[in-house]
Amino acid sequence: MKVSILIVIVLSSFFTGCRTGSTSGKENVYAIIPAPVSLREMRGNFTFTIKSNIILSAVNDENKLAADFLAALIKNPTGFIIPVVQGKKGVSGSVFMSIDKALTSAEGYTLKVTSRRIEIKARTAAGLFYAVQTIRQLLPPAVEKDSIVNNLTLKVPCCEIADEPRFGYRGMHLDVGRHMFPVEYVKRYIDMIALHKMNTFHWHLTEDQGWRIEIKKYPRLTEVGAFRKETVVGHPGKNPVYDGNPYGGFYSQDEVRQIVAYAKSKFVTIIPEIEMPGHSLAALAAYPELACTKGPFEVGKKWGVVEDVYCAGKEETFKFLEDVLTEVIDLFPGEYIHIGGDECPKTRWEKCPLCQKRIKDEGLKDEKELQSYFIKRIEKFLVSKGKRLIGWDEILEGGLAPEATVMSWRGVAGGIEAAKQGHDVIMSPNKYAYLDYYQCEPEGQPLAIGGYLPLENVYSFDPQFAELSTEEQKHILGVQGNVWSEYLNTPQYMEYMAYPRMFAISEIGWTPAYKKDFEDFLARLKVQSLRYDKIGINYFKGEYRNTRAERK
Ligand code: ACM
Ligand code: ZN
């Protein structure tokens, strides 16, 4: 019989009255983000020594990732080389990691720390890895340093934790189209996703203002599409001003492979996004024959929605996109490919004889149904390659593709509608999850796109909806934070906007709703901020509360 972690949790909570993170006056040593389902604080500490080792019940490449990660953490401040060995049980002074198929959650784990030993159980290697991330957060920030200090006594406070995620999809997005971030920063972003037990990186790779992934069959995508002549200064008004500085770059396929492998080693799956039919100006600048009108086109220099999109009437468009997707599929082993689908003006299609012919030939009602035809055709191709399609919630318009997963961004209504239609949904509503919005009053802040989204508001989001039945609710796969980069023109500014709001997203995705507590989260954040300092994250340190809210 399978033992549910939840049963353990409910029982242990009942008997111990446990809390997520200590908010009492004493030192907050259990400041875990996202808060675990069940935490029982105990007296004493486990101390790593030169004789410690990590014993794995089943040594394989995946399980070893968790063990090696922990060994590296210990080595940083102590210099101890902790061996990873195979064994059947824990011994005094050791960390014992075992795979236990009796646990039901794919990513859950149990962790028991006593003064004598540490014991971790998980159903999968991912669960072992998340247990290690918990240990990491229980260790002092010094473990984050690469340089060896050699003399630090490393202690883990004793506790019993039973933990599992609330949602299977816990993602972060990054737009590299508007501004690009170096490979090392993308890896660092993945590191932070993993530290907070998130499992998906949505990589927004193509935009009007830049095509960022090498496609061997279409070299002009990066020769031409990856570079813009200049960039708008400030918000583009009626008379935009440009900086006169050429801007661009792209990730080679080798770099993409490197990042995909890196993400895999952190139990993060990458979902690449190739935008269509809209947000495609950079591709049209490279291959103008794919548009409804003649062009020529220039890679976008200012932000906003562009009228020129892929022509839905031309067969060449689909040939091109299928070729591009074939190379993308070869690079990304995950099950999903994101095809965008958002903000596609229909003005060119309305006037294009080929698009109108397509509408007639296919018996479509209007341009919205033409978009639906476009997405359905791409979905058929992706499914034939063993992949699943995700699109922004505009793909509902004109009818959803049969197996599409919807990413709800214009609020939650699109996602709720899709779930009612039996489609999977990822919740990423701009009101709660757009981390490019101002996070406090704009005065004195670097220029952002607009909005007002303090940490408290992000944290308040709950992807559970009264309108959905229990069955429909199961289609809500999880939550994602989006980091659009129109104004985020350096890695430092990107980090400033992403953190610590990313950690609120992580807790929405992982921690049961009944355990969520913003004050408690702030107390834990205060402790973990020291870790971010050590890692060198440029996180926002201002007002985390919603100062516009009326308080009682
Ligand atoms: C979006 O923000 N256009 C998905
Ligand atoms: Zn057309």
C-alpha cells in the first residue's frame, strides 16, 4: 500500500502543531521558501565532519545529482570532500538518501535531521534534489560561496519535514527577445528556479525586436533577425526617440544544448517559445516573403504590437515554421513547445488575397478562425513529432486546438474557460505574475513598463477557482512568473525586477493554500535574503507591501 505524504503531514501537524517558519523571537533557522507542507522543529543540530559521507540506496546518474549537489555545498565552506557511496542504510554522521516508491508525490520528499544523521526519502531523484534544496536553505549562506573557507562548522538544525508540491508546473519565464542575457545569467536564473523548487523555465526566444536562437536551415534569422539598428529610449510615444546604438545577439545551438543540459541537472525543464503568427517582425525582416505584404521589414526598434505578421495564406509560412520547429524540437527534449499566439493583429490578413483565399477554402468564418486554423495546423505538426503545444490565451479565439495547453495571461478568465473546455492551463495572469511591472510606487524607480505589482500582491494569488469543479480544477497545472524585458536592459535590472517576486511565485506553486502567510513569508525572506546576498543576486530591497491597499 502506498503511504501518502499527506497522511504523514496531517498526522504530524495534529500532534506537533508545527509551523512553516519560525516567527517567534528566537533565531529563525527554519526559514524555508517555499514553505514546506509539514515541518516539525526539534532540538539540536546535525554537524558535518570530515568523516561524513552521503549514502545513496540506489546510485545512478539522476540520484547522484542530488548527492553531488549536497557534497559540493559542504565542500565550499569546509573543504571536506564528502564521498557519495552506495548503501542500504544510514550510519551515524552520514546523510542517507533513499528512493521510496511508497511515497506518492513525484517531487515530494521526507527529511529527518537528528543530531546523529540525516535521512531523506523520495519517490524520484527530483524529490531527493528538493530535499537537498531544503537542507541548503537550512545551512548558513556561506555554503553559496565558491571559494573555500575551510574552517566553518556546518550545522543543520534538527527537524522532520514531509513535503510535496501543490502543483506539478512551477515555472519562470524570461524574455530574451527585447533584451538578451548572457549564457551565464541564463544558467544563474535556472539555479534560482531550482533553489526555490520550481521545475520549468519558459524561454521566450523570438520577438519583433530580436530572433535569438540559431536555426541552421535559415541563417538569416540570426544574421539579420538577431540585430536591430537601435532601440527606443523610454516609453515609445507618438514621436519615439532612438538611442542610435545597434543591439543584438543570439544563442548558438551549442549554447542552447549546454543550457538545456544544465537545466536538466537542476531538474528544470525548458519550454522554448517560438512566437507565431504575431510578434514575428524580426523573422520577417530576415525572410520578408513570409509576410502578407512585400516589405522590406526592419527588426523592431520600439515596443508594442506590430501589424506585420506571418501570412496565414502562404504554404511557405508553414514550411518555414515546421522546419524551424524541427530544429527546435531536436534541441529541447521536454514535452512542450510554446508557439506564442498572443497579440496578433488581423489587419494584414483582412487585406491579403492569400489569407482571404485560405478563409474561403477552409470554410472559416473570419480572421479569428484563420488564427485558429494556423494554431491547429501547427499543433498537428507538433503532435506528429511527439510534442504538445502551449499558447497564450488568445489561442482560445476562433476555437482551441484539440490538445492545446493554455497559458492564461490576460487575467484568469481565459484559463478558466480553457479548463472548462477540458484543456490544461498554466496560470500567469498579468495582475499577479508580470514581474516587469513596478513593484512599488514608480517614483525613484528605474523606468518600467507600468503597472503596480508589489510582492504582497504576487503572493496573494491563488490558482484555485470557485467557478471550476474538482475535475476542471485538475486542469490547472500550476503557475508561472513572467519576466518581460522591454525595459530590463541589463542582467542587474532583470534581477532587480525578478527577485524576490520569483520566490512568491515559488510559494504559490508549492505550498498548500492553508499554509500561506505573507508575514511568515517576509520573515523567511529576511533570512534567505542573506543567501541571495552571498550568491550576488541584485534583488529589490524596498517596500514589499501593497501600500495602496486599504488596511483595517
Ligand atoms: C503577453 O504578455 N503578450 C503574453
Ligand atoms: Zn496573408
